[in-house]
Amino acid sequence: MGGLLLIAPGLIWLERRLLAVWQDRYGPNRAGPLGVLVVLADTLKLFFKEDWIPPFADKKVFVLAPAIVVITVLMSFVIVPFSPGFIVVDLNIGLLFFLAMSSMGAYSIILGGWASNNKYSLLGAMRGAAQMISYEVFMGLSLMGVVLITGSFSLHDIVEAQRNMWFVVPQFLGFVIFLIAGIAETHRLPFDIPEAESELIAGFHSEYSGMKFGMFFVGEYIGIMLISCMVTCLFFGGWLGPAFLPPIVWFVLKMFAFIALFILLRASLPRPRYDQLMEFGWKILLPLSLLNVMITAGIILWNENPL
Amino acid sequence: MAFYIASIIAILATVMVITRYNMIHALLYLVVSFLAVAVIFFMLGAPFVAALEVIIYAGAIVVLIIFVIMMLNMKEESVEQERKWFSKNIWIGPGILALVLLGELVYILVTSERVLLNNAVVDSKAVGMSLYGPYIIGVELCGLLLMAGIVGAYHLGRQRRKVIHRFLEKTEE
């Protein structure tokens, strides 16, 4: 777990460098080799900033909110199988545990925005809550195809079931929907509507400063890692790969490929309007994911007893 | 042991839900109560129900309630009003009656014969088999109820789209 907290700031550096590459700039390149130490400087700055709680805020809830996001995301990592023996606990409801934790993560946005007692924060919190609740639905449904094929909620079993073929082939629709829902769950660009700097200043965390803001920030980056891990496990065969590299290396390679995809999306796509986002979710993704579940179940039933 | 800790947390949290004056704080305690109940389910060998409890009750339903309360924008006045409503002579009568009932319940629980819990884990397949086997009528009725809800919500939320244009202004049906 500590390792994850160390990788998160590294990701911030990676993101800034990659964005710079894709936008024809240099990015941070002064402090240390290739500018790696800029992360250290950022973290030190966050730690030494004044930790200010607004007098009009609801103090207890205000302090609680940033902790929730980091706790829920870190808890989700418990069920991720990094390589055959490298997993904290192999729950038989692993996938449901992940969904439960991601639904608890919505509280950090709502409570943070509400406790700030600021109209922009409240607007951001409301958008965030609506977005997270609705995208959770498709997220869960898009995974059901994988669960149907494997016959188990355990992530270890799901990875093992992909020995012959990665699930991205039979479950391509599920993969696309899960990726979109995952971006919306971590409220990354292009779906960062709860924080939309240009409209809502910073949305739900505009009153936060110092390490409390840092928690939201780190939570977001660990969230990206979590979604990348889940995509790797569920659709791209987890640690499976040709034998010339150890399993954990395959896992990390695939994970970083998806993290780079997340960053590329941020670099290239504009932010949709809020109602467009909700409309896209409920009118396109929901029917598609239901269709995906129905067709997958139908094919499995057909294969078991073809008339 | 863990069972008793979770149960005590659930009971304490539920008491806090009733006694808080601030709505959001009460709802947060409600979330804690749901989480404790989920832990109890998990220990009694129903991990599937535990996960659903967290996803649906703690994750979705309470979020929606908080959503509505955020929209209502409750401020200090409403906390004051809650405090006024929650005066002693209002809750003491129902409280005594409920205590009598609680005493009866405890008496029944103590005197009845003990059933040892068999911690057989009920997996999701077993849940599905019983839902679509003996309880199929309940599932169908829930489906009908939800369908009615969706149709009602669609009817309430429907709005005629207004096309604003310099020359042709009309309301689409």
C-alpha cells in the first residue's frame, strides 16, 4: 500500500511529462534527472501550505471527506491480483467489493462539496454525485459479461480464465463501456465535470488547501491506477503473458499502458457539457451494456445446451 | 466477538441517526449503520448480500437522500427547528412503550432455544437459484413496481422541447 502512495506522485510527474510531449513542450525538466524531483518539490509545497478550514464550513465533515477518497481507493487494491501469489486477499466476491468501494468513494465528493458551504463546491458536488451514481450502474453491468463467462466474482479466477483468450475479444463492448465508466468514476478529463476549472473554479475542492487538497489529488491518481489495474485484470489477462518476462512485469507494463491512455485522453479530448454526459450515459451506455449482458448470457446458454 | 462489535456499532450508529439534529450528520451515521450490518452479513456467511448492502444501500440510496437534502439547502434554522421538535415530552411516551416491547423481545430471545449458526457460505449462485426458484413471484412483483416507477418518473420528467428561432418559434410535442 505504501508503494502505491509512492507511485502516485510519480504519476503526476509522468503525466506532466507526457502531456508536454503530446503538446510539443518540454514540461518540468529542471529539478533532478528529467525533472523527477519536481514531484518532491510539489509534495513539500503541499505539506507546508497553510491548512485552512473555512470558518463557515462544517468542520468534522470537511476533515472527513478527503480521507474517504483515499481510504476507499486503497481498500479496493486489496482484491487486485498483481501476480499469482501477490494478492492481499482473494475474496470470492472480489469484483463486488471493488464496486462497493467505488460507490463509497462518491461520498468524498458529496461531503467535501457540501461541507465547504460554497455555492461552486455545492454545484460541483451535485454534478459529481449524479455522475458517479449513474456511471456506477453501467460499470457494474459492463462487468457482468466477464463474470458470466468466468462464473466467478473472484479476480484470480477471472485472470485464470483468460489463459486461452483475453476477454477483450469476446467482451469488446463491455471493455469499452467499462473504460468510459472508469474515466467517469475517477472524474478525469474529459469527464472532470465536478471540478471543471473554467466553470466551477475547482468544483468540490475549491475550499480545500494544503494536504487536504493533496488527499483529493493523490486519491485521483490512485484511482487512475486502480481503474488501469482493473482493466488489465478483467480484459487484458492480468499477469498472463509470454514467459520471457516475470508475471508482475507483464502486469505493470499493461497497467502503465492504460495509465498512458488516460493521460492521452486528457491531452486530446474536450470536456462535454454536463447534460450531454448524463444523456450519453443513460441513453447510449445503459442500453448497450444491457444488450451486452443479454447477448453474452444467450450465447453461454446456447453453448451449454444447443436445443 | 467480531459479530458483537459490529452489532454494537450498528445499534449505536442507528441511535445516533435518530438523535442528531443535523440531517447530513444523521445520514452519515446511517451509512455507518449500513456498513456494520454488511459486516454482520459477511460474518454470517452471506458475502453476496453484504456486498449488495454496501453497493445499493450505503452507496446509492443514501447518496440520493443526501443529494435531495443538499438541494433543500438546510441551514442553522432547520437544525434549530429539529431541536425544538425533538423535545422531551414528545419522545418520552413512545420511548417507554418501545422499551416495553424491547424487554419482551429480549425475554423471548433469552428463553427460546438456541440455534447454532452453521457458517456455510451462501455464494451468488445459490442466491440466484433461490430468487428465480421459490421466490420468483417476489422478483416479478419487484420488477413490475420498478417498471411503474420508471414510467412515472419519465412522465414527470418529460418536457416539451422549445425551439427558439427568429422566424419560427414553436413548441414540439
